[in-house]
Amino acid sequence: MASEKLKEKYVLFLRGINVGGHHKVPMQDLREELEQSGFEKVETILNSGNIIFNTASTDLKSLEILISEKLENAFGFPIPTIVRKEKTIKQLFDDAPFQKEEITKDIRLYVSFLKNGTIPNIDLPWRSSDNSFRILEIKDRVVISILDLNVSKTPKAMNALETFFGSEITTRNWNTIERVAKKL
């Protein structure tokens, strides 16, 4: 029982799985792989690679490397991973970064997690040339952004994220973050 107290809760975000019929990863298989790696209380949320788990390890970079290698061996293709502590996701949710925004049916709220802390020198809030995409905030390797589908009918407007931050990034809509936070 004492060892259970040493376990911390983390959230794992996988990039590029189960999107458009590519890189299929069944959630049951994913849970089993993580459990076989020694992680406990593994819970998947949705089908897009959002996982809550417990482990005694506290080194985020080591966890990311270990999980990425394990999943590539299991599924046969690289799966970029980003791990965050439970408290980081709870704080993000509690901060309610979109509370001052006017939300309509065409507005999409996004949270992007950066693997590394490299931050471009851009003035915030940043707007795309067609005003369809805005980056509101960059804080603690998290990017808060909004896409207006009324202006741009495609999420491709978000290519600015990779231009600014590189490909070691994964993005979730705010509804997904809410679901994850409520499970913590």
C-alpha cells in the first residue's frame, strides 16, 4: 500500500493515431501495452490517443522516450508522445483560457502541447493573414488557439502551429481537455 502513494498520475497525448484511417491503434491494445510496461490504472479517453496512467517515475522525458519506443515496437510505426503531470492538466482546465472569448458554432478552441520549450518570437495574440486562426497564449509548453470555421472551412489554417513550433507538437480541442481533466 505504501508503494501506491509513490505513484503519480500522468496524462499521455499521442500524435497522429486513428486519424483518417491511418496509423490505427485500438485502445484496448494500447491499454494492454502500457500495462505490460508497468503503468497502472491506465485509462484511454476517446480514440485519439489521450491516456491517463499512474507510475512511480517522475522524469517526463524518460517516460516519453520509454512509451514511444514501446509503442513503436508494438504497433510497427513511430508514435510521437507527450506526457504531462496531472496537476498541469488540472491547472490548464482551472485557468479556463477561453472564458473571455465569444463562442459560436463555427469557433473551435484548441490546446497544443509542445514537446520542447522552444518559443518563437511572435506578438500575441497572433492572427493568420485571413483572420481565421489566432494564437492567444503560449505558456508552459502549451499553446492556446482559436480557429474560426466561418472564415476558413478547414483546420489546415492551423499549419501555423507547425511553422512556429515544429512537428513535435500535438493538438486537442478544448472539449477533449475538459473530458480528460474531469477524469483526473
